Amino acid sequence: MNYLEEAKKNKPSEWYVEHAPALPFSISGMARGFTGGTKIKRYSIILAYFEKGEMDWISLIKDQNKIGEMIAQKGQAYWKKEFKRWIKSKKAIERNFQLLRKKDISKMSDKDIIAEINKWVELNWEERKTSSLLDPFMFYADRKLPELLEDFAIKNPKLKIDINKAREILTRPEDPSFFAEFELNLINIAKEIIKNPRLRKKLLQAHIDRFAWIKGDSFSKGKEYTFNEAVGHLSEILKLDIKKLERENKSWQKNKKIRKTHILKYKFNKDILNIANLSSFFTKWQDLRKEDAMMNTYLLTKFIREVSRRTGIDENYLFCLDYSELYDLFSGKISIKELKKRSGSCLFIYKKSDPQIFHKEDFKDLVENIINPPHEKSEVISGSVASSGRAIGKVKIVITRNDVDKVEMGDILVSTMTRPEHIVAMKKAAAIVTNEGGITCHAALVSRELKIPCIIGTKIATKVLKDGDLVEVDANKGIVKIIK
């Protein structure tokens, strides 16, 4: 079966596109989780288009809706049980990560290197068999919840419900993000060393062991979180009002009470509450999954660099492999010429398990029509409210880690979808606007913790806006206006 011909049976408008810096090798296991034996129902097909270190992750809207509806029907009690089972997979990943992170892999044989990579990737594949279901639910909920709230508001006009506000409050997370946990961990270390400075080295080393992956890109390459960087973060915290900083990083603790008050006030029906409660619950689950993704890129980068040393092949070419091709690489069945060609652009299509791989001359028209649909020029961009508020500022487009440094205090951060590697820029931003993402996405979670306006799911923000544009973000109404 030719997967490309299967993909062509669907119209461009039937696909949903997510964009991120990513490399084929780094998503090998995670991608299989979506199409290879998921808990309820697998995606029928996934397209992963790679070009110069970036990826368009393309899935069918009908798959999202069908799987999302099935997830909602199961209800929160079912998914809490599944979450407990999933945590066991995550713990296995964390144990394996700590073992491999400290291991001298230069002394391993080629055979053992391949075995360890396979074991690691398959652990991530197993973890994604359940957690990949968070994505279709997020998109389904983003479409379904506003419909339910609008219908409820029409039937209860005296309540005068603000649908955008209700949606934002009802889906608020009741747990901290790993970003908040990272800072709280440093805050606690600061408090301890004020009392006993001799504990600094021991506490910081434990901090690094816990967050060794924090500098990685979600789906691209990992970076080492060094002791000196941890010292620098700690030094900055010690200059600040620690009690105030601690309160700010615990703002999520108020969400449970705020949600409960809103629910009691309006007495929303069970369909609304089911989706809202699942959204709030899945936000934490999705955040924990990001930790695994960053551990994944950290370790796979370590392995690829070792393979590069042994083979003499540039690591950027090796990242264009699927993990299942490692045996062929070491036996010489895959040429450098093929990997170089992929590094320019290639399309991985997943259906059930191993992908089929295509070059640009095969798929150009298909992908171009999907990722660059025609759109009307407009001075107003609309999306969904993730965190309410208003802000005016200059646009800074942030896609890769390299874009982070150009964001200054008070800028409007505009991205396809934010990721953990964007945190430094997000903390400077007056507001956040994204093309993609749902109410449980990274931008939604972090913007609420930072208490800044955020509009998600605009689809076209990065295509319409450019660096330096002056815009007004009205995240009470879900619109962005171009001022100049």
C-alpha cells in the first residue's frame, strides 16, 4: 500500500497542521504512538513534513473529532485510572533516562548502541499509546465546548454568560506546570541555602538531576543543563523578593476555587462540565508528557552524536533517519546521499507502525496545498481565548530557539505554537498569540501562570503578522488588531 496515495484521497481542508522545530529521528517513537495501537482508536494516518530542521505535523480533522468524542464519552473516572497506568510508563522512562544520561556510551558496541536506542524509543512509543489521545481531545474540546456554552447561554439568557470567560475559567489547570515546578525547586533551594550555604552544591546537583532535560527542544535536539547555569538561575532568584516570587509561582493554587465558584454560579450542565473537567485534568497530563519529550530529545541527541563520531557522518544527516533504519546505517544499506537529500526536505507518512518516506518531487503539491491554504488579508485576526486580558505591543515572531533572544519586555510573542524552549521569551511578553493549540496547550498553561493575555488557534497569525508590527491583543474577545 502506498501511503502517499492514501493521503491524496483527502482534501487539503480536511487536514489540521501543527508546526514545530523537529527532526525525524527525535519523533520516531512518539509518532508511532499516534498510529500504532493507541488505547481507544488510532489515527488513521499522520503526515510529518520536514524541511531544514522544522516540521509540519499534519493530521485529519475527522480523526481528531472521532477520537475526541470517544474520549469524552469515557468520562473523567475512566481517564484517571488510565492516568495511573500511564504514570508507570513514565516512571520507566525516567529510570531509563537517568541510567543512560550518566552512562559512557562510547564504550558500548555498535550492537549495544542500537539495542539501547531501540529500547528507549519503544518505551516512548508505549507511553504515547495512551498520551497521544490528549491531542485529539484537545482539538475536539476546542470545537465542542464553545458550542455547548453558546447553547447553554441561549437557553439561560438571564445568566448573561460571557462564553469566552467561562471557557477560560472552566478549563483552568489545578496543578503546576513543570516550568512552575522548576522555579519552585530553585526557590526552595534559595530558602535552604540562606539558612545553610554549605548545602548549595548538594541541592543544586539534585536540582540538575531532576531537570537535566530542561534545556532541550521538544522534538529536535537536546542540550546539557550545566551546573554554572543552575548557579546563575539561583543567583538571580536570591536578588529578588523570594516570598513574592513563591506566591507568583503558586498562582495555579487559586484555580480550583475560581472554577468551583464559577460552576456554582452558573450551574452548567453535565456535558459542559465533562469536557471542562477533562480539559483541566488533561492539561497536567499533557505537561508531564512534555517532560518525556524533552528527555527523549536529550538522550537521542547523545546517541546520535556518538553514532556520528563512529561513522564520520554529520549528525544533522543522521537526525534524518527513522530509528528502525539504524541497522541499515551500520551495514551500509543507507547512503549519505539519501540522508543529505532528506535533510533538505522529506515527508514521513505514518500508518499503523513504520513510516514510508518520500522526497519533495513526490509530494510537493500535496503538502503545499495543505500547509499554505489561501487566506484573506485582514487587519483583524481572531482566535480562542486561553488567558483573558488586553495588551498593546510590537510583534516578535518566535518559531525556533534562536528567535527567543529577539523578544524584549512588553513585546507580543507570536508563534505557531509555543513550547518549553520559548519560556524565557514568554516571561518577557506582554501577550501571546499562536496559530495552533487548544485550551490545554503549552501557551494556554504558561500564559495563565504568568497572568498575561493569550489568544490561541488563530491559524494565520504568523502568516499575517511580521516582526515590528504594532498590535492590540484583546484576549477578552479573542481578537488581534493591527494598529501599525
